[in-house]
Amino acid sequence: MSDIDVRPYQPGDWPQVAAIIDEVLSAGETYAMPVLDDAGAREFWLGQTGAVAVAERDGVVLGTAKMGPNRPAQGSHIGTASFMVATAARGAGVGRTLGEYVVDWHRSEGYAGIQFNAVVSTNTSAVALWRSLGFEVIGTVPGAFRLPDGALAGLHVMFLDLGGVRG
């Protein structure tokens, strides 16, 4: 995994990041969102408070993450993040490398915890990864996600306490 570098997003990364967003949204397996045009994808991935990072190897963007507060004002002490990894790069440690980066980023920014609002229960590799990084499923909304074949799956809410929430 040492050959995967994670760094802050730069504007020149957009074509590769946009291609990953399009690939993931087109698959319809992990995000409850339609395919977006370029302006919509930019707003979705770059338009919120926080930071965006990319994971790359030899100048090729393999994945991306966005991170920041889960909610404004009274909820801003809890962070959240979203991740997308190119299909060709899955299983190569990109998600883990991005996940570790995001956890470290939230710690360094002083967040009390990280909440993932909607992890599709059938995305077993993501659920296993987040559990291995210390996240726990704190609730599941049954049947809240419609898979491409029409079957329904649960959406997990996952949480990692960074030392500032539970006493």
C-alpha cells in the first residue's frame, strides 16, 4: 500500500475524479443518487464544507474521498465522509488508505467522532473495512436502498468515536 499516495484534491484532478463519480453512480450499488452531469458532480463532490482528497499511484487517481462536518452548527463536532474507488482499483488497498487518511484528518481537525449516514448493507467489503478501522453499526434502516435489480437492502449508520463523545 505504500505505493498509494493520498493528497489534497487539486483542480487538475477533476477529469479523473469525475470519471470515478460517473462510474460509481452509474453502477447504482452504493449511492442513492442519479447519474449527474458535470456541474452536478462538481457540486456534489466539491461543493460542501470540508476537504477532498485523492488516492493516486503514478499520477493515476484511483479513488477519492470528501470529508467534513456531518451537520452544521450544533452537529458540526461530528464529521462524515464519502468515498469512491475506481472499479479497476478495488481490492488493492485504496479504500483502506483513504479511510485511514480520513480518520487522521478528522482527528487533526478536532472532531469528536465520525458518522457515516448511509452504508449499503450489501456493500460487505466497505462494511468490513469500516469495522476494521473501529466503526460500529449503530443502526440500520431496513429496505432503505433499492439495488439495481430491484431488491431492497438496509442502510447502516456507522460511527467511530474519536474520544470526544462517549464517556
